[in-house]
Amino acid sequence: MTRTLSDWLIRFGSFGLVAMTAIIGWQVFGRYALQFSPSWTEQASLVLMIWYVMFGAAAGVYEGFHIRIALLDERLGERAVTVRRLVAAIVAVLGAILLIYGVQMCWLVRTNVIPSLGISRSLAYVPLPVSGFLMVVFAIPRIVSGAPYADEGVD
């Protein structure tokens, strides 16, 4: 289940990156070829960036493609499991903080509208609590197992 969810997060992030590239391309084309830059492109690309970065970060907790020091794992040997569990616990706490404060942020800006898009500002920030929750979900099996990667028994 978590493997499938992580795969979807990565696919969504990839789609978001491609869509953002197309939007920025349209903005550049409009500015230089048409002499008219669409007003919605900058805000749309920023909203997409928040979405794909946050979901990519959550997938990174599961996949283990975040920045880490592999040399530390090699040098510590069996003690590396304890360090991995501690790091996973820190990630889970940070995910919980992101969840709690992300919900509060979405609630506080729910009436603010992004003028060029006509949508609530809270829609831009929805990925914060969602990815925080997913980080907690993905970190818990790492806390239990101490496994460094998704393909080593954390599923």
C-alpha cells in the first residue's frame, strides 16, 4: 500500500514539474512572442511547485532518496540501526509539526484569494498537512525496523 502511494506521489510530482515547465514556457512565449504575458502563469507555477515539492518530500521519506550520509551507515555497522531509528523519529516529529501547523495555516488563509487564479490561498497550502501526515506514516515503519531504504522490508 505505501509503495503504491509513494509511486503515485512521485508520478504526481513528475507531472507537476512538467506542467510547471509548460506554464513557464507559455509565459516566456507570451512575453517575448506575443508581447503579452499571461497574469496567471507565475502564481499557477508557484502553486504547482508547492504541491510537487511537498509530495516529493513525503515520497523521499519512504524511498530514502533524501540527503543522507551513507558513510555514517558503513562506519557504524550494527549501531547504524539505532541512528536510523532516531533519524526516522525526528522525521516523524517534523512531519507531525508540518501536519499540525499546515492545517492551521490552511485554516487561517482560507478566505484569502489568489487574485490571478481566483482560488483560495489555502488550496496552495493543502500539501503541507497532507505531506506531513504521509511523512509520519512513512517514518513509522522505519522507526520500528531501522531499515535504511524502502526495498529493505519497510512496506
